[in-house]
Amino acid sequence: MNKNKHATKWAALMLAAALGTASLPFNVLQAKAAEVMIAPEDIQQAIQELSGLRVMQGYQDGTMGITNPITRAELAKMVVLTFGLEGAAENQAGLTDVNPNAWYSDYAAELAALDIMTTTDGRFNPKGTVTRDELVIIVSQALKRDVKSVAYWAERLREGAGHVTRGEAAYLLNTAHQAIPSAEAKITSVRALNAITLMITLDAPLTADNEVFAQAKEDFVFSDGLALTNMPRLKTGSISTYIVPTSVQNEDTDYTLTYKGQKAGTFAGSATKLDMTEARQVAKDTFELEALKSNGVVDYGYVISAYSSGRGENAFILDENNRADGKAYQVISSGQGREVTITPEGGLPMVAKYVPFTQSTDGKQEPKFRLPEGQQLTPGVTYTVTSDWAQIASRTFVAKEFIPLEMVGAEAIGETSVAVTLSEDPGDELFSGRSVELIDAEGHKQVAVYKYSSRKGAVGVFDLTEGDKLRAGTTYTVTPVGEWAKGTSTGLTLN
């Protein structure tokens, strides 16, 4: 008998042991093993883990019934216990088809109240079964993790609208249990992906509080002047691997990372610059650097868990080697705090700073950079863009005359915000970093600053600064600050 046949027989016997059906003919066991895409040993491990956590219990005959369809009642108990949801709902839901004395009553009512498991007209349907897609949604909501990641973990479950088995449910719940955030998480590996990006894996995901930038800056401390430049972002599809942006690394330096005061690892600084395709002007004072997915460069916004639901078909999963569909990718981490140098032909270099929230909007990878305040690109002059973190294939462009868009309207949307409408969609967040001035009939001035990511077509929201508010019944004139737009809107009034 060859190695594959030995493996198949062993897998079938493992399945039989889990089922308590060793008396079944071998050909039947082979067929049952083939029905389950998850290796029997992985199901066994999941069952052992969940049994140890008192999440999963067997039947009275001592078997686990791993090929039995899991009922909604059984799943409710396992989900509540896996994710520690006892008492999480303020009030339990009233269920018309559940006996209050039933063993699963509290679990079902808890999940129904939390909208983790759906009901129809108050009916829970405790004896009903669950499809793979339904299980993915339930686990995603219970774990508070993106659906794409949970669906990725569930790829080994059988496809189709058929029921999920107890073994399959155990496998997915055990995987998801490993992805529960922990304040005690410890770093297990760290490596540089490029000159501004690290990939760091922990033994559990960070809590939401530990991901916040201010806290992360305290927790992640590097030697030799290297610094965290924005919050760590959990990779889509991973259990606890993060894309971590840093200041520019020195290739000749071996860095030490300390996490929460404890040495967590060392890594060599990377000399790898990100492959950007082209520099081009997009406004009088702004230019962009293009990167193309087709060239093997992807912005982190398309591969992190926090953004996966909002990026639609642009979102995808990179494996632990940052590969997808057989192709390796460079990862652009957060642009926060990034700078490049732009030099006019025959002139002095200037530092241009990244415009927040412009690096991967509208389905494009084109981070914007803006000249120092008051500076503009001179039409007809050739400019060259250089960077210590990016290699730009076409790094020169000739500046053109840009005619600012017309402001055609402004509307109060509450006492602290104004919706500004331009003559056409400025595209790709070119509102970012802009402001408008509001002047009332008596000459009092107020300033409103663009609210990042608020643009809807040609309309952007601007928030008043310094705690200012619009006064009811007062009419304001709204004017762009600077030459990013032209024109004036009169007659703005808060009713």
C-alpha cells in the first residue's frame, strides 16, 4: 500500500474514532472522510480544545457526532461559550418557539438579543440547521471580525447550501477562538517588509484599546530612533498578524523592538523601496504618486481587516508570505507623516507632506502630497520628486495651469458643520486638508476644516474649528481659504 493509501486509511480511522463507528466498513469510512474537506486530525484537535473549554460536549453514548448536522440550539450554546457572551445582552430576547426550561433557552435568547443569530417573528427554530454562509456571519458577528477573514477560515468547510456538521462548526469556532483579542498578547515574530513597513505577529490579536495610535506608540518602542508612524493594522484573513508602519529604516541597522516594556525581537532594517509608477500634478499645490496592483504593489487599505468590508472587490487576502493567486506583493503601509522631496529645475528642493486619507481612495493607489503652505507649482517648470522610501519610475513632470473648481453652494448641516458643493467632483479626496471661511453680516469670521472621508461626489463636509457654532437665523458668506477652489457662496443660514 502506498503512502497516500496509508494516509487515507489513517484519516478514515481517525474519523471513525471521533464518530464512535469503528464497525463501519472501510469503504464507507473513506467516503465519509472525503465528504469533510478538513483533515480529521484538525477536527479532533478542535474538539479537544473546545471540550477543554467546556464549549463542546458529546452525546450520552460518548460520541461527538461530528458528521451530524449541527442544530441552531447546539450552535447557540457553542457560540456563547466560545466567545464568553454570557450576560452580554442587556435584555434577553423573547422567543416564541423556545421552552424557557430548555437547556439551550438562555443561549438562544442571548444571541437573538445581540442580533448574532436571527429570528423570524420571534421564532428561533432551535432544531433547524445552519449553512456555511450562515455560520460565517454568526461567527463574524460574535467575534466582531470582518466577514472576509472568517470566510477565509471557513474555506475548508464544504461549499453549497447544505448543512454544517458539528465537526465543521467545531473547527471554525476553534479557529475563531484563537482570534479573540487579548490585552496580554505577546509578539512572536517581527520582520521588515520594506523601508517603512513591518509585519508583526502576536500570539493573539490586540484589543481595540491597544490598537489606538496613542497607546500603540507607548507599547511599540524601537531602538536607534525608529518610530511607529500610525496604528498597527490586522491583516485580513490572519489570526493575529499586523501591518505596522514605521519611520524610514536604515538598512545598516539591526533594530530591537520592545513591546510593553519587554524585549520582543530584533530585525534588520530594510533597504527595499516601494515601487511607485509615476509622479503627476493634480492641483496647483498638490501632486500624487501612483502605485499599481498589476505591478505587484498593494496599499494596506485593501488587505487589512478594518477596511475589508468597505473596499468591495478591491479587498483581498494576502497569505503569510504576502502572496495571492501565486503573486507576491509589496505592501504600502500608512502614509501618515510621510514626506517626499520635490525640486524645480534650477531651483531649491521643497518638502511635500502626505495629504491624509488620499492613498487608496476611489479604487486607486495614488497618495497625494502637498507643497508647503503658500507654495504653488509654476506652470511650465519641470519638477523632480525623490524619496527615501519610494522608488519612482517616472519621477518628473512639467507643471500645468490648473483652474480651480467653482464653489456653487454651501448648506448648514447642523450648528457645527457646512456642506460645500463644487461645480464638479474633485475626485480622490482633493478636499483633504482644505478649509473655508464663514463671515456673517457684522464681519465676524469663522473657519471650517474639511472632515476627512466625508466627500460624496462634488460635496464635502467642513467642520467649524475651536468649538465654534453657527448662530440660528444668521446669514453667512462662505469663501475657500486659498486657491483650491474659487467663488463665494452667499446666503448660508442655520434655520
